[in-house]
Amino acid sequence: PTPLIMHTVQKMGLDYGLEVTASHNPPVYNGVKLIVKEGRDASVEVTDELESCIAAITEAPKTKNFEQCLSEGIAEYIKNPFNGFLDDILAVLDTAAIRERGLRILFDPMHGSATYPLMTIFYTTRCTVDIIHSNKDAYFGGHMPAPEEDTLGELAKRVVDGGYDLGIGVDGDGDRLGIIDSNGEYITANEILVLLYYYLHEYKGWKGPVVRNLATTHMLDAIAEDFGETAYEV
């Protein structure tokens, strides 16, 4: 999943990470996603520089096999990268509170890559979990693997019918999620951001401004103003 690549680049202090992904599209749409040292998407300046380097290539580059790159120290094989990734996530969760709550969760990875990491987190925090659409499928069962209200209808119905506390759906490469509450209501991504900002500010004590992008809800601005904080739009 994309968050694993971002975490690994940041944790190891690498200059760049390259991920081959089609995101929520079938594999024929595969492209390269460039991750920079801070564990985030590359800026326009970085991609412009990369395009200039590509344009300057006048002959086919020499190639080396992976084993040769390993022996020369050009490449490094990272063993079990999920371990550090999952440990860092669990370290910032109140696992005791989740265990005490005894949540029943219905999980829909939408045939994508997030099954293993999230199931590990669910079981570590002693959640009772049922899962749908867990088989890996490059065509995502013929449906768009985007966790939105119109694609999580089955999840919402099953949450209500099964008496679950929560339904969680994630997209194909594991960097977007959709939440269904116990009443079968879809909680939008913007509402999740608002809940997170309120929780971090009021319960975790993370005082300070909020930064949102152009497409994100202005409810964050209203909450920031109520907190006496500043909202920045980027």
C-alpha cells in the first residue's frame, strides 16, 4: 500500500521512493508514483527536474540485474518493512481503550492491498472482525475500489444487518478510507477530517493551526476560528 512506501522512505531517510501503481484502476493503467524524502508526494520542482533528466537521455541506459545491484551496494533489499510501519501506527493508538471497547468491525478492503496491515492492527487491538471482498483481484471484482457512499452500499447494509459497531472500507492501494457508522450512515472524508482535528486539538492537546487543501471542507476553518486558531488553505 502507498502509506507503507511513504513510511519506509521517511524512516530510512531515502531521497526518493518509486511505487508502481494504478491506484484504483486496473493494472493496464500502471504508472510511477514518486515519493520524496519527507515521505510525501514529490513537488512540482522535483518532477520538473526529473522530466528534464529524462529529456536529456539520448541513448538507452545500461541495465543491471537486481542481484548485481545488491552485491554492489546500489540497491538494498528491505526485509519485513511492514514491521516498523505497523509498530509506528500502533504506538500512537490508545490500544488499551480499543481493547476495552471490544469493537465489532466489518472490513471491506475492496480487493486491494490494505488487507494485511489493517487486519494486523484490528487483531492486535482485539477487535472482532469480519471481512468482505478480501481476495486480491487486479480488476477489483469489476467495481471501482473507491470507498465512497455509492460504492459502500453493501458494507452499510451488512453493518446494520449484522449489528456491527463500525464498517471500514479502504481503496485499492490503501490510502483512502470510508467509514460506516452503526446505523449504516456513511461518514464522508471531510467529516472524518473534522472529527480528527477536533479530537487532536481537544483530547490529545495538539494545539495549533490547521492546514487544508483547496478541495477540503471549510468546516475546518470554522472549528479553527472557534478554537482561536488559524486555518491555512494550500
